[in-house]
Amino acid sequence: MIRNKLTFKENLFIGSMLFGLFFGAGNLIFPIHLGQTAGSNVWTANLGFLITAIGLPFLGIIAIGVSKTNGVFEISSRVSKIYGYLFTIGLYLVIGPFFALPRLATTTFEIAFSPFISPGTAKMVLPIFSILFFVIAWLFAHKPSKILDYIGKFLNPVFLILLGIVVLLAFIRPMDGIGHAPVSGDYSNSVLLKGFIDGYNTLDALASLAFGIIIVTTIKKLGVSNPNSIAKETLKSGTISIVAMGVIYTLLALMGTMSLGHFKVSENGGIALAQIAQHYLGDYGIIFLSLIIIVACLKTAIGLITAFSETFTELFPKSNYLWLATGVSILACIFANIGLTKIIMYSTPVLMFIYPLAITLILLALLSPLFNHSKIVYRFTTFFTLIAALVDGVKASPEYFVHTKFAQMIISLGEKYLPFFTIGMGWIIPALTGLVIGFIVYLVSSRKQSQVD
């Protein structure tokens, strides 16, 4: 049945599915840690966090809708076909088997299971757990037509109920106030920008481009085929998802700040969340938290496997969805055994490199009607951003590389010529410069073309 709009109930389920795809364990632990470290500056820090953690993903969702495309490959191909392939493959490898997917398994293991076993035993159990985790995720993901039912109608509501109980207890019986909470060093200065950078860790701006294909495909399967109608329904469902995420992020950050009344700033948000759950629910708190983490990570893993496999079948039509889903699950299972700390260490420079490219691509897609989707504007903006993003990536690399002569030379050039480089935002001015130059070249070439015609 072909139609032009979805019912509110259908939008709600798609919004729930999208929320479920976005909201993994990282989305739980990063705002909690932010709340603890920001202390009384939590409101400002949270605002910065929300700009990248929900603002950019929302723009990404809008960009997919407004561009009337199936996803990131079609948008990035406006730079060039080769860049479209390279960027899309790179993006999906980052949020797929190399970083995000393995992180889901290791985060689940370290928070839900490692507290109950010795470090020596953990090394032996992690491979077994990784296999079980990705077998279950594969079983859900191998039928992409069912993803709305699995995540939107089942797993996400279960997750929200479990998390809602802990959040409710934290606000009914708060451990402490917010106004006088101590502020850690990182959040003493440039609070808004620090929160903005911390929002990168959620990977959601990247995921918004990656999950675009799932949203569009789901809406099409419900009978909406007109591009304008798909864009409207994408925006409606995206709004539901983003509002829910913003509310929960804020509540988690405030929980983190209030926990300072009983606990010191923890090494990461996972430890803090475990302490909070145990404080309110006693010995059952860890079991309760384990269920929350397992459901949170599992639903996001299902979404990432599905998005990866559907996109690669689009990129390479001769490939098989089931084989791709199996392959990405096996690769993620292997990389999961590197350990959470190393995954985060190696992912940071890659994120600092690819995030600016994703952000500028989203903004270009939104502004594209102003310059008639001109490849000139896309190319200038992307090229300037690419150079600066490489420098940002080098600076964020592991210490053994940062201390090499080559890396030091690159970093010194960044410090000398790139404003905001010291706070990890060295790409902003080059990106704006590329956009302005590209737009001027577009206007000049358009006028010459009109005179010839």
C-alpha cells in the first residue's frame, strides 16, 4: 500500500528504534562521567555535550531527509565518486568492526561481568563472551526487515524501563545538591568547549549518517515512497528520538554530579554508574545495571551490523547481506579481545580525523540547495577540512607516535597556523575558509556560464 504519511504510532516506533540504535553503553557512561568531572559547571558542560551528542546527530538525520538520498554514500559522492567510496567505507569501518562494535562487547563485559571475576579469569572469559554476544546480535540482525520490531517495539522499551527505575530513585533520594559540587581540572576552563569535545565519544554524529539507510528503508517498507514524504517522516521520527536522548543525557549528567555527595570522581562513567546502582539497589544493583548495559549494547550492535551490511550491499551490488553480516560480526568479535582501553586509545585519533569530515558533510548537505549541490563547494570545503583534520588526528595519536619527529613537526605547524588547535578544533577555520572559497568560485563560474548561455 502506497501512502504519503505515517501514523503517530508508527513515527513513535521508528523514533524508538532510532533511539535504540543510537543509545549504547557509551551513551550511558560518558554523561555520567561528565557530570562528575564538571561538578557545579554541569549545566554548561552538558550544553556543550548536547551540541555534539544530539545536535549534530539531529542535523545528520535532517541532512539524510533533506538530501532525499538513501544515505551517506550518495551525499559524500557529491565530492567525487572515489571520495564517496573511501569516506563511506572508512566511516562504516570505524563505527563497525574496528571500533564501535568491539567497544560494545568489551564495555558490556567490563561493566556487567568483570566485577565478578578475577583479572586472570577475565582474559580467558572475554573471548567466550565476545562470541556469545555477536552470535546473539547476528541472530537479530540477519533479518533486517524485523529490526523495527526487535529494537523499536521490544528491546528499547525494556531498556528505558530498566534505566528509568535507577534515574527515578536518584532524583527521589538525591545524594547531594549541584550548586556546590567540586569541579575537576578539565572543566575549570572552556567548559562549553570541553563538553563539546566530550560529545565526540558517543559517535552519534557518525552514526546519524550510518543509520540513515535504516530509517529510509524502514519508512519505505511502511508504504511511503515519495522523496518529500520520506524527508518529512524522517524528520518527525528523528525529533522524537533526539528529544528523548537529550532528556536522558541531561538526567544522567545531573546524576553524576549529585553522586559526588557520596563518591569520589571515578575513573570512568561505568564505575560511577555501578556505584550509583549499588547505592540505591544494594547487591541487586550490579545485576540490574548488568541488564541495562547488556540490552543497551545489544540493540546498538544489531543496528550497526544491519547498517554496515545494508550499506555494503548498496556499494557492492554483487555482495550478499547475510555474508556481510556474518563477516562484520566475526571481525568485531576478534577486535573486541584487544580490550576496551586499547580500543579507546586507538579510536581517538581516528575520530578526531573523521568527525570534522562528517560534520562538514552534514552541513554541506543542509546548505546544498544554496549552491545547487555544486561539486566545487563540496570539494573545496572537504579538501581544506581534510588537511586540518589530519593534523588534529596526529595530535590525538598514542604517545609512542606523538613523540616521533614527524608527529612533532606536524603538531608544531598546527599550533602555529591553526586557531583552536590546542582544544582539538583546528579544523573549524580551514573548513569555513574552504566553504567561502568554494562558494565564491561557484558564483563566478555560474555567472560565466550564464553569460555564455
